[in-house]
Amino acid sequence: MTKKNILLLAGDGIGPEIMLEAKKIIDWFNKNKKLDIDYSEELVGGASYDENETPLTDQVLYKAMDSDAVLLGAVGGPKWDTVDFAKKPERALLRLRKEMRLFANLRPAICFEELVSASSLKPEVISGLDILIVRELTGGIYFGEPRGIEPIENGERRGVNTHVYTSKEIRRVAKVAFDLALKRNKKVTSADKSNVMEAGLLWKEEVQSLYDEHAMYKSISLNHMLADNCAMQLVRNPKQFDVIVTDNLFGDMLSDEAAMLTGSLGMLPSASLSEKDKHGRTRSMYEPCHGSAPDIAGKGIANPIAMILSFAMALKYSLNFDQEAELLELAIKLVLKDGLRTADIMEKGKQKVSTTQMGDAIIAKLDTKK
Ligand code: NAD
């Protein structure tokens, strides 16, 4: 079996605690499924700042670029509130995304049957939910030029950001969405603001023409939806969606909204992918959707499932171990079915467990499926 190299960047706050559980899972697969996943660990975020006065050293960045996948915990926390903006822990994420050219951000919002009551929506609206949001991650208004804050007359100031997309940027992320939809329920909703923004109109036209040009996408049903309507539909009838593809700004908001439909941040993984390079290699980073949760760091109560599901996504999208990914997802489902819950998803009548106990319970379930 070919060796795979992954880089573990635990980061700050609960990052190291949940990464420990992911490592136990990787070790389990290496031992019991004879995978050859070699991992090394480096500092990122505030932990790296404390050691190196930068949230991401060049050496760690090169290592990330060279790995088959990067698994990241979380970065940031109040300890670094007064650090210069350019050296804040969160800057490490932006630099990793930019340098690794991670243009496609995949965020599944899946409602585990056992956690239906954790959602603020009615069980019948949320039960069985399985949406994938594909967000463009390296373009649009967060990166467009010109940008800045400048003085104008009468002592006033003007803040400027530019919402800009090229055909190529739109088409490559739309392709990711269509290719994923082919493996799912074959439905793509493209969300834009084509009614008021030229860049939005271009978005709609390019997504449509990519679809029209490729016969292999004909089995997919494509619809275009205004992003504000999409936000409404997500709470009204979320199960109408399969894959939603959208730009950086709307994706930021719609993916958070979709995430919260499922009730807990501690359950939500994400993947960020690059284009294939000339050797056919894709760079990738996998991380939970939540942050470093400084309020509970060090208490041993963080939910490690988002981190472990992020590793499952890495197995599927970067390491080509689809069956192993499914096995891991099944083990998590079975543990939830047994009634084990970390504090964030605790309900009456269930058994409250620590971070370590949750990791161990998942491994015990994997043991039953060896
Ligand atoms: P957060 O996601 O860290 O926490 C929000 C709430 O959810 C907290 O009450 C926290 O205890 C809880 N929570 C989050 N993950 C959990 C888990 N796995 N198990 C149980 N409970 C969990 O968001 P925040 O408080 O706004 O941000 C804290 C820090 O994290 C900030 O410095 C922020 O910049 C950073 N942040 C980092 C990332 C990242 O690394 N990708 C993402 C978001 C925020």
C-alpha cells in the first residue's frame, strides 16, 4: 500500500485535545486496516506565535504544501488579542488557504438521526438532512482590489472592498460542485445575487454554461437561487437542497447557517481543496468548522467528533480510502445511537462523556467492525 503523509496542526485551545483523539483513530486504521499513513506534527496559530513570533513559519507552510493532506485543529484565543493584526493566529489559516490555493471549501451539514432534537427546527424539517455547501474560498470580496480605508473630505473616511470574480474562478468551483453532486443526489443549487451585482450575473452565466457544455452533468438538476432566498429556504425547507455552490461571501454565511441547522458546532467537519497540479496532485486541508473554544479548553469536555469527521473527509477526498471513511462514520453513528454524548450535545437520559471517552468509544466501535 502506498505511504500517505499527513501533517497534523493541532493549534490552540481545544485543538490539541481533539487532535489527540484523531491521532488515536489514525493509529487504529494503520494497525487494523493496514493503512500506511505517516503523520508528523507542527505548531500553528498562537502556539506557533509563542514559539516563533509568527502564526505560521515558512518551514511548516512548505511541509503543508508537500503533504497528501493537512489536518488542522483550531487556532486563536484571547491570549493573542493584542498581537499585531498581521501576526494573529487566524492569519495562519488565511496564508495556508492562499498559498496552498485551496479554492473550494466543502462543508457538509448532516443531521445525525440521534441528534435531531439538538436543532432549533422541528424534527420533521431537519430529520435526514444531508447538504453539502461548496464555497469559493480564495476570490471575491475578501480578496478583491482595491480595498482599504481612506480619508475623504470633512474628516470622514471611506471603506472599500471589491467583489470580483473571473470566469475561471467561477467555473473551477462549479466543476467541484457538479462532480460531487454526481456522487450524491444529483442536484446543484447555485446561489448568487445576479439581480443586483454584475459579478453575480457572471456567476450565474458561467455556472449555467459549464453545465450546458458537459453532457456528463445532464443527470444533475441545476437551479439558480438568489442568495437571500437561499438563506430563507435553508430554514424553511432545508431538505430541498443537495449541493449548494456559492461565492466566498455568501458561502461564509450560508454555510454557518446550514451548520447551525444541525444543532452543534462540535459535529461539523470541513474540507478545503486545490486544483490538481501537473502531477495530478490536489492539496487539501481538513478542519472542524468550530474555533478553538477557549471557554472550555483544558477541561477535557470538547467534542472530538468534528475533528474525527474531518479525518474521515480526508480519507475520502485525499487518501482514496472511501470504505475506511464510511466505516469511521458508521462507528460515530453507533456511538451516538448508544447514547454517549459530550457536554455540548448532552440531552436528558443520555450518558455524558469526556473528550477522551468519546474517542475511546469510537475506537471500541471500530474494534467490533475489524
Ligand atoms: P468557537 O467555535 O471556538 O466556540 C463557540 C462556542 O462553541 C463556544 O461556546 C465553544 O465552547 C463551543 N464549541 C466549539 N467547538 C466545540 C467543541 N468541539 N466541543 C464543544 N463545544 C464547542 O468560536 P469563538 O468562541 O467565536 O472563537 C474562539 C476562537 O476561535 C477565536 O479566537 C476565533 O478567532 C477562533 N476561531 C478559529 C477558527 C479556526 O481555527 N478555523 C474558526 C472560528 C473561530
